Amino acid sequence: MQFLFAITLLVSAVLVFAVQPMFAKMVLPLLGGTPAVWNTCMVFYQTALLAGYLYAHLSIKYLGVRRQAVVHLVLFCLPWVVLVLPLGVADDLKPPSEANPIPWLLMLLAVSVGLPFFFVSATAPMLQAWFARTDHPSAKDPYFLYAASNLGSTIALLGYPVLIEPNLSLTRGRCPQTWCWTLGYGLLMGLTAACAALLLRSRHSDDKGGEEEHLPSAEPGDAPTAVRRLWWIALAFAPSSLLLGVTTHISTDIAAVPLLWVIPLTLYLLTFVLVFARRKILPHAWMVRVQPLLLAPLAAIFFLGFSNAIELIPLHLAAFFVTAMVCHGELAADRPASRYLTEFYIWMSAGGMLGGLFNALLAPHLFNTILEYPLVIALACFLRPRTKAAASGKLARWLDFALPAALALVFGATAIEIRDSYPAESWFRDANITTGAVVTSLFFLVAAAAGVCLQRRPVRFGLGIAALLLVGLLYSGEQLRPMYIERSFFGVVRINDNSWRDEKGVVHKRHTLIHGSTSHGMQDFDPDKRYEPLSYYHRNGPLGETFAALAARKPLREIGVVGLGAGTIACYGEPGQRLTFFEIDPAIERIARNPRFFTYLADCRAEVDVVLGDARLSLADQPDGRFDLLILDAFASDAIPIHLITREALQLYLDKLADDGLLAMHISNRYVEPQPVLRIQAEDAGVLARVFGDNGDSDEGRSPSTWVVMARKAEHLGKLLEKPHWEPLKADPGVGLWTDDFSNIIRVLECWGQ
């Protein structure tokens, strides 16, 4: 009986957490590949999970387990109305081009996967409640089955990027992921029916359920108080919010792909496995002691301003894991008697849902930066258990506020000293960092480590970490001096004023557009440089050579550009030409058209159009063969949207390109090497491809960049073939042919191999 219930819970968890990355990957091409897609999906799944838990709780409460089991088996057949056809997204569905796409995405999720997800998500608390009413010796404490459920979730999430995504297509092929999920749902129905049969045969199955049985944390008959329920919500809220915060943080600059989404979620679920297991592999007391050793340096890194460095991802993940272990460990220690099991899961699920709602829906309207991540780090510190050795009394309570305030003063004074010593740039980003800067950074790390001394009292420790984060945010905001900052569904965009004064006292005005942590264009406002393309688009670089080679061979009439940025490419426009920019983020268009920030579009000598919406959907509406030159320059921070470099995407570009036109693709990236992917795509499409990586010149505002140019025939490349630095693309057959149904991001991640 125990094995049957455990394997049924494991299968249900596999289905719940396999459908999440699977369906998110389906909708990514419709929404530009932004990490916000995953956060929105998580909000839906957490809400549906809470609904499933409520259904399990209320149906058992009012029907009793015997009648509820029969009713549930009947209702369990309803999702087959949806599952007659595999899960998927209709080809003609399009999100709103200018409105916030979150309501549209939530509605799509509800219609497509809502019904089966609802019933599958109800399995975890329902089967544990059933098991508690059986004759099994372990029925007194069924919470260990929750560990089995989360073990299944972990298996699904780890298996998706490693086994499922690289080997199975989404909706096509011999054994697509959608059909596998449908078969899994049928298997779960059979297992659930077997569990119901065992329940109905049990002589205790008609009991109200375990009134005489209780855990040490709850006296017989004690119902959870309102304060205790709020405590459960808070302990579930913090890890859920941190889950989305750390996911956005690490996926913004690499790629919006399930691989980078499932790593934090896997750690999150693993904490449930560990804290609810019968045998404690990682004792709770250890996690409580380790947490300050991770959170204090993490707060110092936020203070110093280089929290986006990829080398620090392990610290972000470790701090998140240990913090989730502490919060979930407190939840497990405070779990009530089995008669209140389903209610306990409801409040815990409610906290998780509120954490998701806060990050995905509320925070983008409250904050213009990703402030919710460090904010909840501080909140988690207040949820730590108070150690037995902690001092008490009026003096201790006074020190709870006095010591963090003193730390804030020390950090603030040092920040002012750094600002005055390094006024022009953020000193910690300077490659030629001075000895003084090293000493200063070490001082901050030591000062942050001093916060560990406050960890015995949660209020004192939380205020100390909050003080360090607050001063760091104030310091970095003043140091970087953003002219403008805006947050949308597609990320955080800011404009930095990088003006400087030369040795003659002349002020040179320059603005830079930053998306996430990556520059997306700059403009020099000196009269002789105002219409000069800078950064990745300068005339001596790959894009400049592409324009020159094509113009020498044929007159340019129509130019298409996927990705607007600051509008720098408009510098190449000439009278009689038309430039059509395809941009998914309305905030970017507002910025590019505002002469206070950039004037490239206003100064352009060609006719300029901007089409809002995802590029693939917008390009599909354009006439075939329209463009003499089509430029792909779409990024989410430093990540190239995967759906823009698949076989279907390349075929779309070629359809819209003139027979003798050129396709130019900007592939500069710090962590992903897309050359092997594009080489296979080019060979499959029967086109010729060349790549050129330019080193740039930072003194002249020219950024290093790598561009790929494709043409149907060799002669269409013109003079580019005569230049030795335009080389064939790197080859790696192991990456496979990427399609909308298949990709293998692990194969092209450079950062893990370095």
C-alpha cells in the first residue's frame, strides 16, 4: 500500500512539473523569449495548485473520504475533453502587440492546460489524506509521502533539460512530449483508481480522520490559530518569491530556456524532499547556521554592484537553496496533526502563490528595477528561528535596531568615499582595478561578514542585511546615474548618461541604452558624431562591411531590422530607402523616438517604420521577397531568443528576403556560442554563411561584435568573400538541427566549459 501511494504521488508530480517547462517552451515564440514568460507561467501554476488543494480539502471535508474518492474518479475523466488532442498552442493565436501580454498568457494557460493541471495538482494532498485513513502503520504521519511527491517533481525537472528536451520534440515526431504527457495522465488515472480501491477496503476509511493521532507540534484537538496560519504563509511566501527572483536574475543574460528555469525550481522542490523526509540528510540546525555565511556575502555583492557576474551564480543558488531549506524546515517542524493535513497544504500553497503574484504581477508595477529579489532576501532573514543562546531583555531589543543602524552608517560613509574617489565609473567594473579598490572591496566583505555576528536574533540579522542592501542600492543608483529607467514585461531598460569632460574642459555628451545588464546601443551628441553609428554597428565593423558590400552590388530599397534598440542602424539609411524595424517592447520604441535620449530615428535620411510585436509574427505578414537586407539584432539583455534561430525562423527570413538579398545576424554573446547551430541551419536551408568577429575600440565607442551573413549564392556575398576575416562558421554536429520543437542549449553553453 505504501509503495502504491508513493508511486502514484511520484507520477502525479512528474506530470505537474513536466508540463510546466514543456508548455512554457511552446508559448515562448509568441512572447519574444523573455524570462517574464516563466514567471507568469509560475503564477498560473501556483494558483492552479492552490485551487487543486482547495478542491481536495473541501471535497474530503464535506463528502468524507469514501464518497470523495468515488466522486474524484468520475471527475478525473473530465480533462479528457481537452486531452482528446495533445496539449498545444493554436497556430493562429497571437498576443496583443501593445498591451500587457500577462492577461492573455494567463487565459491561454487556463484554456490549454488548466483543467488537467487542476486535477493532477490535487493528487498530493488528497492521496495523503486517503493514506491517513487507511490501516497502514504509517498512516499516523503521512507527511513523508510529500517527500515522495517532491522527489517526482525533482526527477521531472532534472530530466526535462537533460533527457526530454534534447531527445524528444514538443508536438511532432514519433514520440512527442505532448503525447507522452497524455499517456502519463492515463497511467495516473489507473494508479489513483488502485489507491481508491485500497482506501475503500480499509476499515478506517469512513472515519473523520485521525482525531486521536497528532504530531509533537500540535496538541490533541488543537486547531491551527490565525497567527500560525499567517506564519505558514510567510514561510512559504519567501522561498517562492526568491525562486522567481533568482530565476530572473540568472536567466536574463544567458537564455530564456527551460534549462535555466528548472535549476532553481529543482532546488526549491528538493528542499521539500529533504525537510519532509523521515531521515534528515541535512539537519535543520546546520542550515540555520550556514544561512548567514551565504546571505551576508550575497548582500555585500549586491552592495558592490557586481551581482550579475556569471561566476557568482553558484552563490545565488546556494543562498537560495539554504534559505528555502530554513523556511521549509520551519514549516515541516510546525506541521499540524494529520486531521489538518489538507488545510496545512492550502495555507502553504497560498503562501507560494502570493510569492509568485508578488514577483510576476505586483513588483513590476511597484519597482522599476528587480528590487523584489534583494528585498525578499532581507525578509527571509526575519523568518529565521531565534536561537536558544540569543540574549533577551530591553538592552537586547534596543541593540536589535542600534547595531544595524551603526552598520548602515559605516557602509554609507564608505560608499561616499568610494563615490568621491571614483566619480566617473563604477570602480568595481574597471579591469585595471587599483590596490585601494581591492582593499575597499575586502573591507566591505569583512563588514558583511560582521553581519554573521547578528544572526542569533532574526530581527537584528534581518535589519543588518536590509541596511547593507539599502545602502548598496542607494550607492549604486547614485554612482551609475541613470537618466531614465523603465520596467516592462520584457525587462528593465535604463539610459545612462556617459558624458565626460576632456582635458580642455569641453563636455562630450553620450547616452547608452542598457537592457538588463547589457548595452543595446549608444549615441555621441557631438555635432560631427551625432549621426555616426557606434557600439556594435560602427562602419568599420561587420555590419558596416555588410552594408558596403551589398550597396556596391545593387541599390538598396527595403531594409528590415529585427530589434530596434536605440535605433543606431537608422544611420545607414539613405534617401529613397525604407527601414522597417520590428520591435516587441513598446518601451523601447518610446525611448528610441524621444529626442531627449536618442535622435537616430529622427535624423534618419530614409523613411522609417516601426512595427510592434514579436518579429516572427510580424514578419509573417510581410510580402515575400520584400527586403534587400534583413538584419536580425534581437536580444533580451545578452540572451538571443532561441525561437529566432530555429529552422522555421530561418525559412521565414529567407522567404521575406529578395532572391539576391543578404541576411545579417548579430550573435555576440558572453555565454552561448550559436555558430554551430547557425551552420547546421544554413546547410539545411542550402545557403552560404560567413562569420566575422570584430574586436572593436572602446575609446572610439566601438564595441566588439560578431555577425553572421547568409546568402543564397556565393556571388551575392560580393566583396565579403574576398575578405579573409569573413570565415566559415564553427562546426559541431552534436548540436543537432534546432527547430521550434527541438533545441539543445546545453551543447552551446560556453560558460560551463570554461
